[in-house]
Amino acid sequence: KSSYGFAKTDKCPFFYFSDLVVGETTCDGKKKMYEMMSEFKPVHVVQLPNSQTEAGMQMYRQELIDFKNLLEETFETAIPDDAVREQIHIRNKINAALVRLQYTMAHNPAPVSGLDIINPVYNIGFRVSTEGLAEEIDDITAKIEQEYASGSNVGDKKRILLTGSPSGGAALKVVRAIEANGGVVVCFENCTGMKPLDPVDETNPDVYGALAEKYLNIGCSCMSPNKNRMALLDRLIDDFQVDGVVDLVLQACHTYNVETGMVRKLVKEQKGIPYTAVETDYSQADIEQLNTRMAAFIEML
């Protein structure tokens, strides 16, 4: 709803200046929204299989090739495999730098607030050029590590892992509510954090096969079964010495809502730490309610 509104009213400059909108079938709401959006903007939808099978891999590989062909035709250019390999290498370097940045929060006590980490991570998604980006991220990491070594940290606060729907932009209100009430978000498992940062296999001669394998292995809740999300959560809870888990669910994100049951079982029964789920949207109407919920959760910790 938010994306369509920004597009329809020309409030988003990225949308206004774009020649082509590329969508993907991660959730039912998006599928229908892209249909409506195509009435006033060229739209291409990449079909995403919802299982990590060999047949799914082959289907997605072909979807990526079809997308490449469309880009070549639309923009009258050529995209050779070597150019794709070069971009894979650049993106792998950026993702590795993002992992290093986020793992500074494995220190106990945490060196900075979660907002200090997620804001640069989220903003990188809006960068048009990737030139020097990995080095820029490493500079932020080095500065945090240097200040931490000199004794700078956030003090004794309850360490929270945030999972669920993407937490950037308007959804940062949940992070603010946690950190305004005695907690610090030391790990973002979701798609604006650690979840999509595994590298693409650069040794695979089939670049589109390598891309299909990397992206289908992301533990998105649209995947069924979704063992990869649970495995990543299990590891991150240990790596970041987490005191509690907050599961952020955006309204109408039904697959993440359903998975709260699985995540609760993992967190409470297997890991033995507290868990809470929060359902919200992009409005600011529930900020006080969020503050109350998060204050109560952190006080319980």
C-alpha cells in the first residue's frame, strides 16, 4: 500500500525517474500491487519459486536470464557474463564489509546503539554507485572498533535480536522503542540486516546458476519449508549473546505472521530465552503502544 501510494502520487523520486520497475513474487500483496502499478509504469515481475528444490533453482535461473534479456532489449545494451561476474565480486565485498560492521555488536557491552548500525546498512540500499562502498563501510567499522577499544560503549543494556519483516525506514520505530526503554538491538536477523549477506559462489562458471542458488537460499518466510531462517537465528542468538528476541511483523505480511509460532518455539524452547512478537505498519499511530510493549518486555528481562 505504501509503495503504490508513493508511486501513484509521484512522491518517490526513485520511482519518478525510473524507466522500468522490477518486482518479485515474495508475497501475495506485492503481486497484485505490481498488476495495478503496471497501469501507469512499465513493470517486470521476476517469478520466485517458494521452495529450495532443484526444479526451483532451474526455474529461477531462467527467470534471471529472462530478466537480463529484457534489460538488454529495454536499454539497448549488452550484459556479458564477465560483467555479471565483476558485479558479483563487488557485491560480495560489500556484503562481507556489512557482516564485519554488524558483528561489531557481538562485543559485550555493545559499542554503539542498534540505530547506529542499521541506519548506514539501510541507507546503502539507496546508493546508485557501488564504487568504494566496501571500503567506506570498513571505515565505519574501524572507527567503532577504535572507539570501543578506548572504552566507549552503550553500557549495561539488555541485548535484543530483531527478526521478522524488514525493519528499515518507517519500521525503525520498533528499534527506537526498544532502545528508548533500556535495550540495545545488537543483531538484525531480517532482510535489512544479516539475512541476505551470504556470498555468491564466485567459483561457479554458471553465473546465473550461482545467483539463483544464493538468493533462493535466503531464509525468507515465503520459502516453505524455511529451515534456513531457523538455522541462522539459532547461530546469531549465540554469536551476539542475546538476552531476548523481538519478532517484527508488518501487517499483511502473513507468512512472517504464521512463522512467529516456529520462531517462538526455537527461541523459548530450544534457546531458553524470552520472545515477543509485535505487529505494526508504516504509520506512526502506535508509537506509544510500542513503547509500552517494549518497556514491559525489557523490564521482564
